Amino acid sequence: MNNGPKSVVVPFPKEGDGQGLSNPIDRMQVMETVRMVEAIIFASAEPVSERQLAERLPVGADLRTALEELQAIYARRGVNLVRIADSWAFRTAGDLTYVMNRDAVQQKKLSRAALEVLAIIAYHQPVTRAEIEDIRGVETSKGTLDTLLETEWVRMRGRRKTPGRPITYGTTEKFLDHFGLEEVRDLPGVEELKGAGLLSTRMPSNFSIPLPPSDPDELTEDEDPFSDIDLEELGLLTPRVTED
């Protein structure tokens, strides 16, 4: 009989199983948090913000590590965990979108004018209708802005602190989600746009594209938030009922 030492099989560490944590208890806690985060995001029809996730997790749960682990777990699968602004969602892997598009319902295409206005809002936000018209050099119809608002890619942000207090416009998280952007600053730059044939290679040497704000949700110094009266006038708030 062979009484020599028995061989021990050590499992090869799998990506995303908390192997970066040396304490087994810490690994178990992180992986349990990963399971909870996975369940919350999977069950939501909309991207889930980090604040919402933190509110649902036990006190002391390491949300950041759990998100990193979950991203690693899904990195090579048919769906990936992606960050959209400060929110998270499961989305089809980029290299498999063609499979989904085969059965996708053909959506109504935006007009050239709507695409131009969308691009101006994305790069110049916060921007008013008059500023959009100044950049385009032509008048922008209300219908074009209404169409973009209906797609929920554009939103009314507030009012500019100038005479007439014009409405300012900006993009939404749905805009980022649709175009596969993590944040507004991920929009393509001049060289990328030239490479895609969307800008002439003969653009003036001093031509530049404005850098979008780092936090598009925050109002700038020259913007005022909407008042309740503004919201009522714009149809964004249920009218107040006055008692006789």
C-alpha cells in the first residue's frame, strides 16, 4: 500500500471569483454582495444607479468591489455589465449586436435636421434654441425639438440667466445608453469624426469641438432650475387644483 502523501488538486482561479481577497470570509461576503447586485440589476428594466444599489445592500457592503467582480464575470459572456453615467445595466455584448438587429423592429429614422440638433445639444450642452440656430445658421422648428424630446434622448434642463430666460437643453442617460457611451465625455473627438468621414479633413487648423460637461446633470452658473410655475407651463407638472 502506498502511504505516501496524497496529491492535492488546486482549482485554477477563475476570473471574477474574489481571488484578489486573501481572507476567505471577505471573499464570501464580496461574492454574496455580487449575487445581490446581479439580482437587482437583472430585475430592473432601467439602468440602476449606484445610490439605488447602495440603498438596497446591507450596511458595510463593498459595492465598488462587487461591481468590478460582476463586470469581470460577464466580460466574456453574451451580455456585459456596463456603466452608464452613474448607473449600471446588462447589455448585449458589442460584438453580438448584429444577432439582435436581425429581429429588431425598424425604428423611424430621425431627419437630418434632428440629427444636427441632437449633435449640437450633445456637444454644446447646456444650449438654448437660439444658440442651436446660431450654430446651425438656420431656424430650428419646435417640431424638431419635440421629436428629440419624445425619443427621451434630450431633456429640458433649466432656464438661462439671460433676458427672456430661454430654456436650456441637454442629453439624457437614455442617449448614453442608446449610443453605448459611459459618459458624455466619451463622445468622439475631432480626429475620430474625421476618420469616420463625418468631418472634412480640410477643417480649419483652429477648429475644435467643445468639451461636454463632466457632470451634465448639474446646472451651470448661468442656469436657473425650473420653478413649479415653469413646470406647469411646460406640462411637466400636474396643474395645482385651487379650492373654491
